[in-house]
Amino acid sequence: MEECGKNRRTRSREEYSASIAPQFDAWGDWRKAAVPKSERACAGMRVLHVANTQFFIETLMAGKLRGLQEAGVVVYTAAASSASGVMCPFSFFPAEIPRSLRPFRLAKALVQLVRLMRKLKPDLVHTHSSVAGFVGRMAARIAGIPCMHTVHGLPFYDSQRPLFFRFSLAMERFAARQSVAVLSQNRENMLTMRKAHFAAPLRFEGNGIDIEAVEAAADRAAVRDELGLQPEQVAFAFFARWEPVKGHFVFLRAFEKLCAENGNAVAVLAGENLGLGGRYAKRLQRAIENSPARDRIVLLGFRKDVHRLLSGCDALVLPSRKEGVPRIVMEAMALGLPVVATDAPGTREIVAHGRSGLLSPVGDAEGLAINMEILLEWPEARHELGRAGRSILRSQYRESQVIARILAAYDQVQSELLDRVEAVESS
């Protein structure tokens, strides 16, 4: 009996497929994600990561994907191509995934992804972000491949219009039913999904950074010289892609209020419009050009040296409506910068008001301006908040911790799929 069990565990995937293929019509070929128990660690597992843009993969996901590769996972990536100027270090396949709900483009992306999945035959599809997450999960369902999703901030949130909130919630609940697991970057989103009765198993992924790499890029004196900053000036960094959820207009109103009271504030903005039709970027550009504080705003556009630029600033501002766990906040904390942000999901999980930063209500430009003024006027507050934030980051937000959680999730999916295979074989 023991020998029989041993032989069964060393059978090939092809033999598994031939013996039980008819049993899994509802989800397609589950066996591709199942390996023998003796090899249950996910080394050799082939995972296709589907995200919104190539830029997202090359920057925000690069460290985690490298960590997965080092653990033996074979990484493929698919997203909309973007001219970021960074060479994608992973096997990359372009797919025309839109960043908004455009039916024709969504249908086109769905067809592209189904074809890609049938060609690559990955063991698992791992989707990221809202639109890419939805179309990616639908494609995986059609292709018959198990799919896991990471929530980088839920697409439904309190400050949304009610109709769009209900629509986004319904779409996410439907997509969750197509997932073998849903991972969340923050615990608040996990609680929200649990209350909304999401069907898929929920797991905490978290977020983290390579702290040492961020610190190594610091070059404060050179950056301040490059930006033309004077010793007495306090530079507020706002680095984010140009889209409505990031709250640029709230920041601009707050900064104008601040400049009306104090002459030492400077705003340093970096980021670019990533395929959103350009309307928001054009409106924002006009607003900045017409702002009474225009001469104290440094516009950098898209930059690859974000860590280096942060080191020349004195505080980070992030007035988002919602986040996963914002990477830019972690990077600022690694450099000892205090954070001024909105009390938004994801952000408030890492920024403790009065301890590692200052929070104001979402959309409250006056509250944001008051918190910015506190840091502008009190260098001691900047130092103490920055020191505390750095301590929190080092203990809780290391990228290696996140990679370990993702690998554990992959292992669990492998285990559950194998258990299904063995249950059918033994019946």
C-alpha cells in the first residue's frame, strides 16, 4: 500500500491529466497547478502575472518578482506596453489592457490574454490591480487555469459616487468567485471584503520594499543642488501617477494656502499620465501653470530615480482617495522623511497620525495645508515623525516578508489542488 502511494506521487502531470481530466470541466485543467507532495514547494512553478502597465511591473512589482524568481518560480508577465525607458527584466508579453472600463478594449484584451494563457500554459495566473485583475481573471477562467488576485487597493471606496461604488463592488465580488485566492496589501481591505462576503479565500500579502537599496540611492546634497533648493527651503515631495484618485488638485489647493502664509515652501512633483486619455493631465497642467504658487512648484515629469530625488526633500505628501499600502510612503519612511497624507484606506495602515506622520480627511485641502504647515514651521516635528516612521518600516514592511507570504500562498494553492486530484483518484 505504501509502495502504491509512493508510485502515485511520482506520476507525471500528463498521467494525472489523462486519468482525471473529465472531473474538472468547470475549471479546466487544474492538474497543471498540482505537483507531487514531495515537491510541493513552488520551485519550478510557472506563474503568469497580469498587470495594468509595463511600468507597474518594472517598478512597483520588480523586487517581488525577482524574489519569486530566486525562489525558483518561473515568472511571466503581461501588461499594456509603456514607454518607461526601463528594460523589463522578466519575460514580458504585451497585452492591450485598458486602465478604464472601455468595453471594446476590454474584449480585445480578454481575447489576447486567453490566447497567451493557452500558449504559455502557466500553472497559475496571478493578477494585479482592478481592471487588469478583472479581465485577467475572466481570461484565466476561459483558459481553464487557476487564478489568484492581489488587491492593490479596492476599486470601491467611501468617497466614490454611490452608483459606481455598487457597480465596482458587484464586479469585484463576481471576479472573486473566479479566484482560488484573493490576496490583500492591507488588512482594512481584507475586512471590507470579508464583510462583503467575497467567495474566495482571503490572505494577507502586505507590501514592503528593499530598504537598503532605497538608502543606498540617497544623495541629498546633489539633489538639492540639482533642484535649485536653498538651505532654508522646505521641499514637499509629491510623486504619483497623474490620475484623479491621487488627489493632485487637493494638493495644489493646499499648497497655495501654504504659500500664502510662508515663503519657504517648495513643491517637487514627479509622475506621468499613464494612458488615461490625457484629459486629467491637461487639466492639471493648466491649473499648475495658472497657480499663484507656480514659481514654487518644480515639475519633473516621469523619473526613474525616485529614491534619489526623495532624499533631497524634507517631507512626502500623498492626498490619495485610497491606496493598497503606498510604496512611495514606504520609500519616504526608509529615508527618514515624515509623511503628510489623507486618512485613506491603505495609507492609514502605515501612517500613524501624530506618530509617523500627519493625516487629514480625504479631499480636505485646508486640513492638508495645516499639516504641511506644522512640518514647515517645526523642524523637530519633521525629525521625530521621520525617525518613528523609519523604525516602523524596518520592523514591518520589508520586501522579503512579502515575498515569503506570496510563496506561502502559492504553496497552499498547490497543496489544495493536489488534494482535489487525490480525492478524485481515491474515489
